[in-house]
Amino acid sequence: MRYGALHVFKDVSLTVGRREIVSIVGPSGCGKTTLLRCLDGLIPMSEGVVLFDGAEVKGPPPKMAMVFQHFGLFPWKTVRGNVSYGLAMQGASRAEIATRVPEVIRLVGLEGFEEAYPYQLSGGMQQRCGLARALAVDPDVLLLDEPFAAIDAQTREILQFELLRIFGLRPTAMVFVTHSIEEAVLMGDRVVVLKGKPSSVAEVVEVTLPRPRTRDTLASPRFAELREHVWKTLMDEARRAEFRLGGPS
């Protein structure tokens, strides 16, 4: 796949099941965010094809939603207004919006903040609002672009487990981009490790950890083994890239 004159991806093939979380990790600049935007139809494909439920994606599908790193909220809209925006854009009736919006606000733990504006919310609460907006359209696929990178470590861990709780209640396909190996393993059923420029798949790691996942998961020997395996794959690819560029011999 090319973006202008830049060759971004080479032989990247990815399948996501209906009730599966696929994590994507890779070095900075390898095209993780670009990949999500291709999946969502926001960037047209110069080569290859993206299929969603058997149909080619040529623009953002109604049943696919994205959660952004920097929240992407409208500052002039309240929590209720932000959450209802996607539904309104898809032509939902007032009755459907009136039913659906309170439901997802409760689901993400923002009940009582419906009339608050983004500037009145903490970073974690703003991301809960962004997640509620995405869930409001009842997506079949949820794309998450480093959703917890812009918040502090404690809130990040809380929201990781909140998202896992929501996934347990309402399983849906998710593609989860992150720089954190630990987060990728905790969240994912598979971890796709990207490498190089143009970007390609170095390895797909099967995450053989049972669900539901809890804080005890983080302390399990198998979690440590998987985290180490993904880290080693990334480091091995980084060393190969360094040698190709004429680095240490």
C-alpha cells in the first residue's frame, strides 16, 4: 500500500474474528495508525483490499467505530451531545438516541456527568466519553488507536480493565493499537508484531491466556512468557534494521 510516494505496507494480511481482540504493536513510524485508517476506509488503498462482512471497504462503514488517542471530543458539546453524535449522523431516531445514549453512558461509568463539557472532565473521563460515543452505534468492529496513551498510568490500568469488562458483557471485534507490549498481551487474543519500512508482519503471537483477565493475569508466569516473547521479537527486528542501515557490526 502506498501513501503518495511513500510505500507504507508490504504483504500485510490480517483477519479479525467477530469476538476477538487483535493487538498491534511495532516501532514508531511503522504505520500502526495508518493501518487503522485504512481499515476504516479513511485512507483509500492504493493496493490490496479491506473486506468488512464480505464487502469491500471504500469509506467508513456504519458498523465500524474508532476510539482516538486524544479523545476526539467536540469541546462545545456535553457528554450527552458527544455520545449521541454518531447515532445522529447515522440517522437514528430521537427515540433510539434517547434510549441508547443513557445505556452506554452507564456502561462506561459516566452516569451523572451527562451535562458536563470535556474541559470539566479528567483525561480518563474524556476517554470514557470517547469510548461511549463509539459504543453507541453498536459497532461490529471497534478500532482503538492507542486509546490510553494520553492518560496517567493508574487511570490507564483502570480503563484497561474497564474495557475488558465491557468486552466481557458485549463481545465485539476489536483492533487495538498500542506501544505497550504489556497492554497488547493483556488485551489481545493475538498480538500482531509489525516491522520495517515498508511495514510488514514480523510475527503473529497467539495469546494463550484465559478470559476474563484480571490483575492476577499480570502476575501469571504465562503472561510474563508472552510479554518477553513479543519484546524479543521487536528487539530482534530492531537489530536487523540497524544492521541493514549500516549500524554496529
